[in-house]
Amino acid sequence: MTLTDLAARIEGLTGPDQHVDQIIWIVTDPRNGGGVFCDVFLPERDSVPIPAYTASLDAAMTLVPEGCSWTIQRNRNALATFASCGPNTDAYAATPALALCAAALRAQEASND
């Protein structure tokens, strides 16, 4: 699963998802072996302090690569939120935290290229 694939999955969510928070933590935290993801093992939330990336804007902001400016906008009908962390990182999602997670993951993948 690439970060872009994960970003697309996040954009499809209608609200926070603890399982997706665990996946984000596994693929982005350097202590986890540099982004190796195995769906067979996901740590219990109680045993490891996994941030609520999909629920918290503060947690989502920790995913934004250093030096990357970002923006969040809510459209008039409030059905989607737009976030961007630079070129080719646009994301549309149900909440600001979800949109920023998706945009930040795209920015991380772009910075790894």
C-alpha cells in the first residue's frame, strides 16, 4: 500500500477510523521500520499510544512534512473539506482532519521521490 493509496482510502471515510489511524502510524512512524505495513498485525490502541490522526486536526498536522505549507478550506455546502500541502497533494474529505491527513500523506510520498 502506497501513501497515495492510503490517502485515497482516507478520502473515502465519512468520519474518524481507529483502524486507519493504526495504519497511518505504522507507515509513517520511523520507529516502525521505515513504513513497512502488514495488515495482519496492528497494535492494540491501549498498548501503543497511537495518535487519532483521522479525528484530530492537531494529530493530522503532525503528518505534514517539515517546511511544507498547507491550507484547509470548507466548501459552502459543507459536504467536503479541501486540504493541500503543495503541488499534487490536493485532498477532499468529509472532515478537516481527514482532508489534511490525505494531503499530508501525498506530500510525504512526493518528498520521498
